[in-house]
Amino acid sequence: MNINTYAFALFALLISFNSAAETITDAQPMIRVIEMERMIINWSPTSHSLGRAMTYTCGDCPAVIMTIDLDATLSIAGEPQPIQALASKVDWAGTVTVTDKAPHNIIKFSIY
């Protein structure tokens, strides 16, 4: 085999790896867990979300408005709780879980 055949084979192999990587990336979103120093919950369920949260990663950081997913879950001190428990208090601290596909859509709360 000559050098052109090897180069072509290598090129074809790289293209197939790239195509496979794009398929995996599209199929499985990357999960991100973000620690929030403060979360102010506006519990107002609709057909699109359970409400909104003003989230702060630090005391001096600007607020980021996030939406609470209809299928969001909640754990308080490591114990699963009904998501409706968020409505019992306005001000929380803990972590939120989002995906890279919807970085402002909370899918899980973990409250300290």
C-alpha cells in the first residue's frame, strides 16, 4: 500500500469516530450540579413548569432566573421529598441539577 491509501484510511476512520461522537453527544445530555448559596422559589405550577427560582451562586453574584421542570425532584438532607415541599418556604440553599441542553431548567433540587 502506498502513503495515499494509508492517509485515506486514516481520514475515513477519523470521520467515523467524529460521527459516532456526535451521535453520543446528541443522545445523552451532560448533567451539571450547581451549588447555590441562595434560591428564592416562586412556586406557581402551570402546564409548562412548576415555577421559577432566582438562584445565587454567591452572596455578591447576580441572580439567575431558572425554571422548575414539571418532573423535577427534591431531596432535603439526603431524603427524597415531594417536590411540592418547595412551596412551604421561599428561601432555600443547596444544589440544583440541570443539563447542558437546558441550563436554566432545574430537574433536581438537593436542599441542605
